[in-house]
Amino acid sequence: MQIQLPLTLRPNPMKWIFVMVLMAAMAAGGLWLWHEEPLPASVAVVFGLLGALAAAVQMLPNASYLRLTPEGFTFCSLFRSHTVAWSDVTEFYVLEHRGNGHKLVGWHYAPHYAHQLTLRIVNDNLIGVEAALPDTYGMDAYALADLMAELQQAYGKRPDEEPSSASAAE
């Protein structure tokens, strides 16, 4: 497969519009129930307004993206970006939430990767992978995992690795 890198993928804006409307409806429902149950209603209003604001921010330019380069990938959510080198990943997986069928792309880090060890152990025990992308950026999760696996295979060799005996024989 020929892919022109760098490639930047962005989330589906319709998803964030849906989330924003859903959260605004929660806030409106809280306002409607305010006189009957003030405490739960105020929680619904605050949570709904904060959720709607976060969804609106996700639609701003460069607030959320996945950038694929020959060196690795950078994912960004709410303007916070994280970069991972292809050589720091062993394999990509698709995680499926049993309750709602929501799918994400996750991965395990290579043995040499020593950062955030405690968080990685907790994640692996809870969800089966050490890290995951926050979105599928408008792609099917399986297609995105396959694309990232292909790029990792093509560009993921560490500079200090010796060529394998199979590739050295070629």
C-alpha cells in the first residue's frame, strides 16, 4: 500500500456535534428538574455544560488529530499531543467495548520502552493493552489498526537493532 506521509487524520465532526447536543440536552433536563431535585439537577447541568464545552473544543482546528509520519505517530486530544515512535510499539489491537460496541485502537509498547510503566501495567490489567488512541479519526477501527501496523512494520526498526538472519541472507 502506498501512503503519502505525513498523513493527518481528523475525527468525524458529526460525532462531536452529536455529543455536544446530547450533553446540552442533559444540561437542559437538569434545568427543567431544578425545582424538584436541586442537587441531582445541578450535577446534570454542570456535567452537561462541561461535556458540551469539551465536545465543542474537540471540533476546533488542531484540537484533535492523528498524524502518521515515518518516525511514528502523534495523537492529540483537547490540544494535548503525545508522540510514539514506531520502534516503541510491538503490535496494534482493536479494543471493543462489550456494552456498546465502541471500538478503539490500542497497542503494547516494546520491551525497551520504559516510560509510564505503572500506568501501562494498570491499563494492561484493566483493558488488555498498555495504551490506546482516544478516537478512530473517521476510520473504521480495524482499518486504522491495519494501517498503523503496516506503517509500524515498514518504519518500526530501531536504529540499534541488528538485521535478522533472514534479512541478512537476502
